[in-house]
Amino acid sequence: MKAGIIGGTGKMGRLFANVFEKAGYEVLVSGRKTAVTRADIAGQCDIVVVSVPIRDTVRIIEEIAPLLQPGQLFCDFTSLKVRPVEAMLKSEADVIGLHPMFGPTVKSISRQTIIVCPARADKVRVAALVAVFEAQGAICTIATPEEHDRIVAVVQGLTHFVTLCMADTVRRLGVDLHTTGRFESPVYQIELSLVGRLLSQDPALYADILQQNPYVPAVLAACRSSAADLAAIVEAKDPEQFRVFFEKNSRHLGAYCQEGQKTTDALIECLVNR
């Protein structure tokens, strides 16, 4: 069995080339400087995976879709699923969209989540692909492309938006991070680490996640509305209004509040003892 990764010379492509090799596949990779071409992969591989930046994904899929035959499996690793899956379905291959919910800096896929969006594949084929990942410790979640994009608008879109807003607020205030370091709480240290982690990466990735997901604008509208309501409560200096706001959100999160406490306690312990 052969697996081919288009864009396989990138970090995510290299990570999953190793995953498929461990599962017993012969792996071909193509990139800008490889002798192996996209056409080679389309013509030779049982599984063809597109692993390129979001903005290039549909174009690359459309280029190679006519080359695929029935019996092959067509996949992608894009952070969005609706448009790439629609493009892959124009081929004659089976289609399963994939989204690894982690960056390529992880040491392995063990305990990492991979979203699996079967679009045209029978249960046996889906189970076989899932088994490749689960055998190496990954956690696979089955979803439709639409469900994926809607939920990821919160999981990634909202998260990255709030993180970028924190970074921009610090910049606008002219805050000296060396000064705040002498005052930092563990929670501030965790939040600032998330800001630094995001800003150390490729801005094009985050631009695409925020700008190309059609569900993100509604999420950001809700975020702006929430921020406006909370700002008004803070400015009113009314503890009762604040309590009501606080407790209705606490009730919504339910048991996750205690889980979050445990998780952040563990993170704080790691920070203290590193």
C-alpha cells in the first residue's frame, strides 16, 4: 500500500509521512523541490493527501482531482472542511476530509485529536483510516464538513481572535512585558505564553482560519456583544450585575469549571517546577 502526501515536505506533511510509515505504508511526498510530482502521487498512491496552506488547498485539489481513479482515497489536512471536501468530491476517488487539531511541533499524534469527515467512503474504508491514527494513540472525532467548520469557528476562530486582541491591547497600551513580569500571576503567565506561541507562527495560517471560515463572523459578532455587555457592567460598578453575568456563564460551563481548575492547577505546577 502506498500513501502520498502533496506538500509532504512541510512540517505537518513530514509528521504524517512518519505516521503512515509506522502503519506499514510506503510513503511518497511531493513539494516544490522534490523529484516526485503531484501527478506521480495521484497516479501511484492508494491514499492521496493534500497538506498545503488553506488558501492553496482547493486549487491544488482541483488540479489533481481529474487524475484520481475509483478505489483511491482522497484526503486533506486543511483547517476548513466544506470547500476542500466539495472540491475533492469532483474526483472519482473516495473522499475523507481530515483536520489534525494540533500543530506540527508535537512529538507524536498520541492523545491528539483528529477530525474525520467521511464524504464518500464506506464504513470499512473509514474504519481502516481511523485505525491508522488510533493505533498510534490519536483520538478521532467523526463529523460532517459543515459541523466541523461551525464548531471550529469557536474552537479556533474565537480562541485566536481573543488571543490576538490581548496581544494588540498590550501593544496599544505600550505595556513593557519585562515590567509586567515582575508582577505576573500564574494565569497571566499562561495567557501571555499563548499570545507568544501564536505570534511566533505564520500569520497567513491564522488569517485563513479567521477570514475563510464562513461561520467566524457570527462568532465574532457574539464576542463583540459580550465584550460590550461586560464593559458596561464594569463601568456601572454594580457588583450585583457582575454576579449575574458571572454566574450565568458559570452555570453554562457546569462541571467544566472544576475540570478547568484542575487543568490550570497542573499547568501552574509545571511552571513553578520547570
